[in-house]
Amino acid sequence: MADVIAGASDAGYAAYSAIRHGADGAVIGADTAYQAYAAANGAALEDHIWEEVREDARRIVHGKDPLAARLWSIREPDWFARLWTETQAIWQADNPANWAFWTRWFQAAIDGTPLTWELQRDIALIDNADWQAGPARVAERIAEIEERHRLRREVVTLRAEVAALSDRVATAGAPASQRGHNAPPALIDPEAEVRVETGAIVAALVEAEAELAHSGPSPAVLVRVGQFLLNAIGRVGLYCAGLADVAAQEAAKKLGENGLNLLIAWYLAKSPAIQAVGQALLAYASKLLAGH
């Protein structure tokens, strides 16, 4: 634990250094302006800051998260607004792409809508060598981390939807009489096959979710899961195509709103999302392999 804390501390200092000395040292100009303002308005500045400390303490006493509140509880001080505007102008003049994340990060803190702790933690733990390489390299690493977190959120959302539908279908069930229509040969028992397919998709998404939680996910695992999802969509598509036969269509109508019919309808609507996640996993894995 001590090593992790030390690493986070080193990375945090490096981040501060990268921001403060970025854009050819121009950010120091804003820092100098702040120091000048502080020297001329020391009492007012101190009052502003201590009032916010007291407000944070009040929120904690009442069981509220101070990070979920705006940085300035009453009114943003003029000196702060001016310096923040100047800092953004400096970043824009240097290279907006290098500073896009830091602009969003700090604005989110000002608004009381901070970025997730997991994302901030992973960025703080970027290798020191990357921090020392300068803002452009840091921006690249942050983009990679944000893409991984974004993809993981998509996987989590899809997994929850498929699992919820699977649970709903499990309580409905299709009658045993709806067996043996002219669907593909592998689908002797369509209800059982669709249930198995659903469970397998959930399991694959759980695996992808766990892999994307790592700072260095395995491309091989992501490729395997991504390809599985694309293949699963193909298999479900073959089953749904089997319903084109008139007898099967009539059988489906008799199912009404029970489990199997619901599942088929859901797959037809949701297959593009499953396919998109599968393709995204393959694309992300390719980027990881290209970077090695």
C-alpha cells in the first residue's frame, strides 16, 4: 500500500509540474498574477477560502459529499474567474488537444460534478516517464485511459440489459409444444438454445468488464470476447430467420407475450448494440497491440 501511495504522490506531483510548466512556462504567468492579487487582497482572499472550508465542513457534518458541491458555494470570486479564463486562453494558444482533459477536469471540479474517482486514479498513476515526456504524451495516455473507461461503461450497461432480459424471460418460459420447427438444425430446442445463448453473452460481457478494469487489459481476451459477441449475434440471427416460415410465425404468435417471444423481439432490437460492443472491443484490442 505504501508503494501505491508513493507512486500516486509522485504521479500527482508530476501532473502538477506538467500543468504548471506546460505551454512553454506560460502558465506561470497566471500563477504570478494570482500571487500579486493575493499580496494586494490578502484578507479578502483568506476570507473567501476559509468560508469554503467551513461550507465543506458543514456538508460533511450533514452527511453530504463536499466534492459534489460547486467549488464556490456563494459566488465565484472575480480573481478566480479571471485566472481560470487566462489559464484556458494559455492552453488554447499552446495546443488545445494537449489540454482538453485538464480543462474538462478542472471545470467539472468547479461545477461540483467531478470525474469518476477510478478515472482520476488511473490518470494519476500514469508512469512518471510519460509525465516527464511532456503534455502531448500525457494527453495520449489520458485518451487511452478514457477510451478504456468509456468502453467498460458500455459493456457494463449492455451486460445489465441482457441479464435483466434473461431474468425476465426465465420467469415466463415457452411451452414445450413449440419445439422442432424448421429453424437451423442446431436449434432443436429453440427456447433452450436462446436461453443458453443469452447466458453465454452475459458471461462474455462479465469477462470483458473485468478485463477492462485492469490498467493493462489483455488484447487476446478482448479479441476473444469481441469475436464471440459477433458470432453470437450471427447465431441468434439464424434462429430469428427460421421464424420466416409460416408455421413458425404462427407458433410465435401463439406464444403471445411469453418469454421466448420477448427474447426474440429484444434480440432483433438489441443486436446492433451487441454488435457495436463486439466491434469496439476488437478495435480497442487492435490499438493495444499496435502500441506494443
